[in-house]
Amino acid sequence: MKLSGVELRRVRMPLVAPFRTSFGTQSERELLLLRAVTPAGEGWGECVTMAGPVYSSEYNDGAEHVLRHHLVPALLAAEDVTAAKMTPLLTKFKGHRMAKGALEMAVLDAELRAHDRSFGAELGSVRDSVPCGVSVGIMDTIPQLLDVVAGYLDEGYVRIKLKIEPGWDVEPVRAVRERFGDDVLLQVDANTAYTLGDAPQLARLDPFGLLLIEQPLEEEDVLGHAELARRIQTPICLDETIVSARAAADAIKLGAVQIVNIKPGRVGGYLEARRVHDVCAAHGIPVWCGGMIETGLGRAANVALASLPGFTLPGDTSASGRFYKTDITEPFVLEDGHLSVPTGPGLGVAPIPELLDEVTTKKVWIGS
């Protein structure tokens, strides 16, 4: 497959409500979308970078720069481009996994559409639908938190994830347990906000029967997570630390992780995400699919990934309405706590042109 060119689109979409984590608050989502064009058709990719380097070292302006000046030109110079061949074509460029992942997604979408094959079929889907959890941001008050959680449970979400940080951890978890009971699947996410010295505080979460605590320590502190796992009963889940299948294997070997959150953009794309899944499955480590406030494009691919056999826990594959009043694709709607896996060619969804144009702030064409 010869790549004719790639269109980069900068998009800005308002959120239905501010979303606060330990590293900041978002009231809108600034996105970088890619449209890969080939003689046989086109495909879409979504870059999960944020406006600033606060979740990871990657961010929107940096991703756009490396795509325009390095990654896309390298593919344009190649005679034959497929998703499977992209790693050797781009291996000389260090890092930038999110940018590479977005480009791989666009190329894979174009490739699969040309062959009338879905993302799910390509990745190894074994389900028609996937159970969905929801991520609940840090709130101003516990009563506000309880109202929000009640609303999501009423909508049918089968698992609740609470964002936490020092000063907002034990009490909100206690309040949710007291209000909604022990049967609610509940987990917490620290986004690297703690240190190993906080182990006694984190151990105070043990009595609440949480599914897991996600990424409590800094992403590079694998040994710290291994030590923390020995000091607390709540299973450790890693997110930011897991940047590849090799990183997953190392963390498992060191005893630093009992559950893995797989985010395709963070590991460099959906093909590497499948490899992370395979490594975890081989070691009996459950996985689930994380979210980065994706549009319907990224959501479609994530739902397909979450239908693989090793994804035994509900992921952050929420319905479109969790974050956006109006999505750029046909919305994903929750049904009995599940989202259906798209079955059409490629992603199975595409942007609605007029909706995409409304939120586009910039377009750049990179062609040969």
C-alpha cells in the first residue's frame, strides 16, 4: 500500500463537565486527528496527547511537529506501507509513541477498509460487546461526588473508578462504599500522585475491597511499586509505567503489577497493545482498556481492543455522552452497561463531516 499523504487536524471539543485529576483539570479536549490517504481509500487515527506534557512527556504541539517533519515523511518515502511494517520504518525515531500510535491507527484503518475487515477481527475479538466502567474525577465535595456516582450507576455503568490524590483518597472511597455498598465494582486511580512513603496511607484503602489501585507512584518507579505491592493488600495496577510489551514483562517479573491498564496510544499503537495483552495473558495477569477522553474514532478502536479474551475487567470505554454532548461520529450509547463492538470495515465508524468541521481549528496536508 502506497501512502499518498496525511491530513492533520487540530480539534477542540468542550467537555460536558470539567474533569479533574491529580495532574490538572480539563474543561475541553484539544485533539490531533489524522486522515491517511492511499490510492485504495483513507483511514482515520486519533492522537491521545494532551495540550501540555502533564500526563506524559508527549503533547499536541510536539506530536504535530514530529509527525510533520519526521514520521509522515518517512512513510511517504516508503514504497509499501502497512501497519505491520511501520515499526521498522520508524524505529530510528526515538520515543513519540502516541504520535506513532495515531499514525499506525490511521494506516491500519485505511488498510482494513480496503480489505473489508474490521478492527475487531484483525485484533482477535471474541465478544460482540464489552462491559463499561466510568472514570470519576476529583470533586469539590463528597456530596457532589456521591451525586455524580449515583448518576453513573443509574445510567448502567458496571464499574466506578475514582480519581484520587493526597487529601482526597480514603474519605471519598469510604463515602462511596457506605452509600452504594460492597457490591459495586470500585477502583481508584492516583496518576502517580503518591510516593512509597505514603504506603501507610494507601494501606488504609485495603478494607474497602477495591478491585485495584492504579499507578500510585511515578511511572519509572517499578521497584517502588514492587515494594508497595508487598505492603498493601489492594492489587497494584500499572498505567503510565507500561509503555510496551517488554515493560509489561519486566514489571510482572519484578512483582510490581497484578493488573495492567492497556492504553494503545501510550504503548505506540494497537498492534503493540495486542502484544501487551498477549504477554499479560501468558502470565495470568488481567488487563483492561484505559481511556484518554477519545472521540468516537478512538472509542471504536478501544472497544474493539477490549473485546479480546484477556480483557476480563471493565475498562474506561465509556459512552460518548460521558464526556461529549456531541461526538464527531455517531455516538456510542450504553446498553445494559455494555458498548457494542463495531463490525464494519476498519474502525466501523467515520467522522460526520459537518460535525468535524465545527470543531476543527487547523488543517495541514503532508503529501509526497
